[in-house]
Amino acid sequence: MPYLSFALRNLGAKKGRSIGLAAAVAFAVMTVVTLAVTSSGLEQSAAAIISIGKADFTVAQKGVTDLLSSSIDANQLARIRATPGVQSAVGVLVETEKINPQNPVFIEIGIDPSQLKRFGVTVLEGHPYAPTARNECMVGWRAAANLGLHVGSLFRADGTVNTVTGIYSTGNSFGDDAAMFPLPAIQGYNRVPGIVTLVFVKVRPGTPISRVEHSIQYHMPELTTIRTATQFGRADRNLVYLKAAVTGSTILAIIIGAVIVGNTMLLSVFERTRELGLLRAVGWTRRRIVGMILIEAAALALIGAAVGVGLSFGISVALEHVPALQGILHANYTPTAFWRALYTALGMTFIGCLYPAARAAFLAPLRALSYE
């Protein structure tokens, strides 16, 4: 019988043990992958918010609990606009509100209508609201289709009834599934006069973007700039904590899984002492014995990883439909998530098999054959 087939045959000989070990791997992988894809999805959602405006980078308050808690006052906005190399700086106030059970986190953007073009807004129907209007708004085309709105419709938000003056497009799914209001109006609704959440900065042609970023952060250390999703940790501490939780859960899963795998494989070695002794007696080397144990464990690890990813997918889909997470959580299955599943499964099985494999390899043939 070929060496590989002989090693894999042992998996079917003890089905209960094999299923138990694969289940342990699957549970560990499911936990790690679910955390990884939800974390990546939340980061992607946050990145989509800052990419609504057609800007070179975004400015936010440094170290806030979440990005939408950022607070930039009128004086800071003026200083950003006066920074050498800045062509335009559009300040927007971003708030969220539960419109209905299907839209528990609806995005509302406060922006001056004179800044709409710089923000990348195209009015598809109707016209922009007046700069100081109290009961006017525009809605994105996705939101309009979702909520059944059109120009002239009444839209209830922030405890007020607003007339829809226009339907717009930003070319961004989050922006097109939101509503825009006059900046003073939404500041008044939320009792934050003169405050904006984010500033979208466009740099003058020919000016290095990094130089402008550095200048803003140097002269206003309470603010930070964000150009890519990986820079979100500068402003949003929740994403930093979530990434740390993913890393911690991976390490913990490998450690706990290694203990479970080690116990299971050690029990297998005890049960097969006479078999292993016979293999050593007929000329099998220690290397072949260790290889056989590792092949068995690796096969179960791959099976467990596949099952774990499948379970993770099911749980992620279920989480996306939880009312409190609708519109926020979008599982993002990147290649990194699958690699994380693979090295978690293989890591826990390899570490767990080290002692059982060594014990099997160093069994004395005569003693093993006389083992009862």
C-alpha cells in the first residue's frame, strides 16, 4: 500500500476521533475567520464613507472612539483651507439615524450646496436645496429607490419633515444611499453649531499630497489625515481594537486548538502502540513514523478549515441580517481571510502533533509489541 494511502487509511479506522479533531479545528477556524471578515467589512464600510467626497485625503479628529464622532470646528476648517497647497477643503457633518427597521443606520450628510460639485455630487433630478433652508434635502438615487421618494416628496428625518428638492449621484454606494441637508440645518438638528465631522481636501495640481498632509498634522496635532483604509486607526480606535481582537483570537485559537489536537493525537498514539512498534520492527524509520502522524493531522486540519470557512460564511450572512447591523456590516471575504483559516488550522495541528509524533517515533519496537 502506498505510504500516503496508508497514512490516510488511519483516519477512517477511528471515525469518532477524526470527526472530533476536525470539529475542533473547524470551530477555531470559524471563530477566527468570522472575526476577520467582519473586521474587514467594517473597515471597508468606513473607507466607503471617506471616499464619498472626491478628495485626495480626508481630515478627521485624532483618536476618537469611531470616525463619526470626529469633531472639527470652524477655526480648524479655516486653517485647513489656508494650508499651503490646499486647493479646496469641503467640511461635512455626517450623522446617522434610524429611518425604519429596514434602514436602522441611515446616513445624513450636511454640506453647503456651493460645495456639492467639489464633493463629487451630480444632481440627476430637481435642484439643490437652499443654503439656509430648514426643511429641504436631497436624497441619493439608491435611497430614493429604496424609500420610494422623488422630487417633491416629503422625507422625515431628525424629527422634521423635509421636502426633497433633488435626486443626486456620487458614484459611491454609501453616498447614493444617503441624504444631504443644508449644513446649518443639520448642525442645528444635532445641536453642534459650527462643527463638521470630516474635511475632504483636494490638493493643488503639482503639489505633493504627503507634504500637505504633513503640514496639516504638524500645525494641528489634534487632527489626522486619512488617505487609505489602513490609516483608519489614526482616527477610529474601534477598528484598532477590532484588529487587535482578531490577532488575539487567532493566537488563542491556535493555542487552545493545539492542546486539543495534542491530546487527541496522543490518545491515538497510545491506542496504536503495537501497530507503531510493528512498523518500526519491519524497518520504518522515525522520519516515516513522524511523517505519517503529521499527514493524518494535516488532512484533518484541511477538512476542518474547509468546514470552518463554510460555517463562518453562514454566520456572517446571519449577522448581516441582524437589525442592529443592517447597512453597517458587510462580510468581506478577502484572500487574507482564507490564508488566516489555513495557517490557523495547520498551525494548531502542527504544534499539537509535535509531542505525539516524537513519542511515536521513539517507541522501542520490542516494548511496543509487548504493550497490552
